[in-house]
Amino acid sequence: MDEKSQKNHTLDLIKNRRTIRAYNPKTLSQDEIDAIIQGAMRAPTAGNLMMYSMIQVSDQKLKDKLVKTCDNQPHIAKAPLVLLFLADMQRWWDYFEVSKVKEKCDEIGKEFQTPQESDLLLACCDALIAAQNSVVAAEALGIGSCYIGDIMENYEIHREMFDLPKWVFPITMICYGYPKGDKNKIPLTTRFPQKFILFTNKYSKLSEKDFKDMLKDDKRKIVVKGAENMGQQLYLGKLGAEYSVEMRRSVKAALKEWLKKD
Ligand SMILES: Cc1cc2nc3c(=O)[nH]c(=O)nc-3n(C[C@H](O)[C@H](O)[C@H](O)COP(=O)(O)O)c2cc1C
């Protein structure tokens, strides 16, 4: 393939990706799994520090439990490959301990800090960028994927399930598998017009008319009982729904643990 068609091929791949939630039970070969994991690991990473870890969840009992702890999503149990992406600062601070960094800081009169909010956000950036690279790698092999954002719920349970130490936070999980049936039959989801998403040089708040315009071609339907418009639908059905309330509680608990002084 020449360079130009290679470029078009990559763009086509990105444009035609859709979330796959129904999987062909066919297992993935080790070569395919390695390509997905290596794809993740080739992602850009701040300072080339790889402030993330991945856990391959292969134990069916764990997958079954994740169905429940991640807001009852049965496709998790049926996915041939499940990867948990962890924002991970534990590795570095463990290394700093064996490297006697605190002692060195004391010696030179520099404050030794433990990971703070910014370190968590940076590690989340790393983990999520790796996650998305794995999605693109999978897509290139014809393997579909589905993010599971609900892994941010039930922090205490997930912490115990996967033995997560203090400075490790499960920021996302991804299910992978060959699509069941023809994936092209799953309609591509719509996106808002670019002018509402891309601003030039400064941020622009949207007016009531802008919102109408923004949602004009949106295919979502109002299904929440009592919701009178899309704003009420999206709050009651998503950002104010029980799973979001649980996610807020869970992330608060995780942050508290991350920042706790021992
Ligand atoms: C951070 C994140 C979290 C998500 N969490 C879930 C999830 O828990 N369950 C699920 O079925 N899909 C999840 N998705 C997939 C989205 O629902 C999907 O990307 C969106 O509806 C757009 O559809 P498309 O990916 O097919 O374009 C998530 C996606 C992202 C990026």
C-alpha cells in the first residue's frame, strides 16, 4: 500500500469505527491480543513515563462480577478480551522509595511530595491515550471494542477485586471482540456540528438558539418519563442518573484515598 492510500485507510478506519457491544464468541489469538496491547503501549505518554498499567481480566468469575459492579452491562461477561486501564503512580513512587529519593530531598533541602490531584490527572491522560490507541489497533484487525466508563463506580469493590494499591485508579475498561454479525449494519452515531465543538482562540459559551441548532440532527429520543426536552432527558437519563451519582461518590472516595496522608 502506498503512503497516500495508507493515510486514507487510517482515516477510513477512524471514521467508520463504532462501539461494538455484541461479540462473536471466537477467541482472539495471542498475536491479536499482543498487537492490541503493544498498540496501547506505543501511545504517547507524558515524559515517556508510562504512568499507567493494564490488567487483562481473563477470569470469567471476575468478568461476571464486573457486569454487576459496572451498572449491569452483560456484554462485559461475553467479551473475549477485557482490559482494565489504570492510572498508575504507584510504580513511580515505589521506585522513588527504593531509590531513596525522599532521603535525597531531605539532604538537599527540597520538599518530597507524594502524588497529588495533578499526578492523578496526568496518569489518567496516559492511561486513556493508551486505551484509545488499543481501540485503533483492534479496529485495524477488524476487532470491535466498547469502553466501560462505569468502572469508575464502586471504587472500594474494584480496589479489592484487583488488589489495587493507593496510587492506582481504574480510569477505564475496554471490552474487545469480533463483532457479532455485520458491524456496518450498526448505524454510525451522529456528532454535533463542528462549530459547537471547535472554537478559535477563545472559548465560546452557547446560547439557547445554539443548543437548538446543536441538537437539530441528533438521533436520540426522549425516553425518560416526564422529560420535556433533550436537556431534561440527558440529565435524568445520564448525568443525573443513579450510575452518575454512584460514579461521583466513588471517585470522591478514590480521591480521598489518593490524597490521604499515611
Ligand atoms: C469514556 C467512555 C465511557 C464509556 N462507557 C460506556 C459504558 O460503560 N458502556 C457502554 O456500553 N458504552 C460506553 N461507552 C461507549 C459510548 O456509549 C459510545 O462511544 C457513544 O455512544 C458513541 O457511540 P460510538 O462509539 O459507536 O460512536 C463509553 C465511551 C467512552 C469514551
